[in-house]
Amino acid sequence: MPGFVALVEDELLVHGASQGLGIVARTPGALDRIEAALAVQWQVEGSFGQPDIDAAVDIDRRMASGRLARQVHADRIEGTGPWDVDLRIDVPLAAHAAIEPRAAVAAFAADGRLELWVGTQDVFYQRDVVARRLALDEAKVVVHGQRVGGGFGGRTLCTVELEAAVLARAVRLPVKVQWTRAQEFRLGFHRPPSSHRIRARLKDGRIEQWWHGFASSHILFTNAALPPWLQRLTDLVGDDGVARGARLAGLHRPLARPGGRTECVRHRIGHRRMRPRGRRRCGGLPPRERRGPAPRARARPGRRGRRLGIYKAMSYAAVVAEVEVEPATGRIRVDRLVCAHDCGQVVNPDQVRAQCEGNLVWGLGMALVEQLPVAASQVSAAHFGDYPIPRIGEVPPIEVLLVDEGEPPTGAGETAIVAAAAAIANAVRAATGVRPQRLPIVLHGREMMPR
């Protein structure tokens, strides 16, 4: 075919258990035509679909089969009476959804020196991996770091960088590898699904005892980096990536006496996973405990609701969301988001404010639209039409208030993402009387409205 350069089979191109196959062409159009003409067929062992994922992380099914494997926090819980609160919360598979697909350019010089142009979160890691896998001296691998184009922790492992180097070595020409949007969804690293059971006993309007059990998949010991047998071995020591989102961080000191317990279980599932945007956490703190509790947000009756969400990671965030729900359709519209953010001393206010604004938009997506579909043993999303993210017309007015009292800077991070999603869910509860228990939140018309 016109534009064909080479067909490369190399074990370094393997993804998971799949055979490595590289097509090198002179233009993107030629590449598409050659791929279509090859008509490669893939054999998949076993089944992998949404029902399989749902069953794998079903917390009630896991609880029925026995005790959860990992204790994150274990106070003694007294009594065996009924729980005043007993909630099931489900969070779906979701993508990082960076607008720019990942890409890398590799070129070998006549003296054997390899140059790489990459958009990565760790140029040194890319150099180390490529040098080791291609048996090159590190001094002969030069990595030029380019703009990442959206990382979210998903552009740390070596993917297109190694692919470009392998193909460039095979054809002795400069090679650019750029994933398509479908490849980003199918081969990228995503937020794993999780299923939670949260129970609490109350006394005088306060939490007295609580229990949180959840099922999810690996975060640090992910199948993007480890084979199945080694991943199972790591279960003996736990995966702090899964557990860290459930650590108490101080919530139990003011609220949960005399005790509470957090337990989890992990299950290997087929998609590639890494740490998600906005770490999951079962609780939070009022901004800077020494300042006292956060103020209560008032809710308007009827279709409108206003509520608060709080979160603490490397910094502190409190978000108030105002929402309106259409009674006839159940459609949710967020009218306003206000965020108070404390990351210590603010070095660059404009950058911190921009980071918070982006966090709030992702929190909006987490609450209302994001879910990565799976069918026919693969991620079935091929473009943003299959995986919607918030559009500009869906983003409400945003106000960010930076709290700076001179404490050491901690970094803005992604703290406001979770606080925004929680605030929106709480505001939906205030507007409808229905507590959302599954993300993204979907209401079904008038039967969901308060009577």
C-alpha cells in the first residue's frame, strides 16, 4: 500500500497479555488504510463486560461471602443493634479524559544515541525504562520533556515512549506514536469502580459508631504494571493506593466516638487502572480544624437545593453548590459553585485559582456525567460522544476564595474535586429529598421529587 514502511512484531510492544504489533506508515491516512486492510482479529479469553465488573466489586456480595480482607481502621464497635444509617454507594469506572491524547517522538542518531520528545510527568522514569528495555546506556538516552497536556497521574508509566523507541529502532527512522481517542479510552489508566456500604449509629444527633466496607481494585499495584500472579501476591501486604482514600485523617476525633471501622477488599479486573483524579475519601474535615466547624448551608424548599461538601488531602477545600432539578425530567442543573480553598501560603494566586476552577469542573463531571462504558470485553467508548465530560454551557458561575494565613505552602492538588462532587450530591438531596447513592447521579422525573 502507498505509504507503508514496516510491520513490526516485537515482544516490547506487548500490552498486558496481548501480542505486540506495530504498523509504521508515512502518513496518518496511510496508517488508517493499512490497519483496515490488515483486519487484525483479537481472541479474548473469558468474558469482560459491565455485569462482570459490577459483580466483581459488589460490596454486598463480598460481605455475604465472609469478612473483608483488609482492615484500614479498626476500633472496637460495641453492640449488635440496628444501624440508624445504612447506605450503599456505587462509583463507576471513569477515565482521566485528558483532552490531548498521549504522544511521543523517537529518533536514533548515527552514533546510537536515542532522543525522545515526550509529554510525561516523569522524564527520568521514561529514560530509565527505555534504556533498560532496549539495553541502552542511560547516557545515550536523551529525553526532552514537552507539555503534558493533562496528566492527572495517568502519564507516569511508559507507554507511547517505549513504543516509539521500539519502532524507531526497527526502521531506523524518526517515529511519532500518537494514540487515538479510542486508544486513550481502551489502553489508558482509569479510575477503578468501587462499591461501598456505610453504616452508622447515632446518639443525640451525633455519630457514635460507624462502619465502612468497600470493594474496589488495585491503584498502586495495578495491572498496568504487574502481571496477575504478582498482583495477587501484593494482596498479602495491601495496596495503600486503595486504602489511602479511606483513611480517616482526623474525622473520627470530633465526630466518631467511641469507634469505627473501615475494611476493604480488592479484585483484579480487566481494564488498566491508576490513581484517579481526586482521591476518594470516606470523610473530611472542616477547613483547618482550629477555626471551628464549617457553617451550615441553608436549602430552599422545592426544586432548588444548596449544600456543602468538604475534603482534606494535601490542602483543605469547602465547596457550596446550588442546584436546580426539573420536576418533569429529573434533569439536574448546577447554578453556582463557591469554593474556599486553603493550601497554606499562596505563591501564585492565579495558578491556584485556575487549579481550583478545573477541580470544580471535574467534580461536576464526577457527580453528573462521567462513566466509562464497557462491552464486548473492552472499553466501548471511542470518542467523547461515548464518554461525555462537562461542556462549557454546563459549567455554572464559579467563585474561588483563597484562604492564606501564612502557613507553609502544601500545594493545591486536586482537593476541590471531591468536595465539589459531594456538594452537588448533597444539594440534589436538599432539592429532591432523595439521597444519591450511585454516580453519576440520574433522577427519573416526578417520582424522585419530594411529596
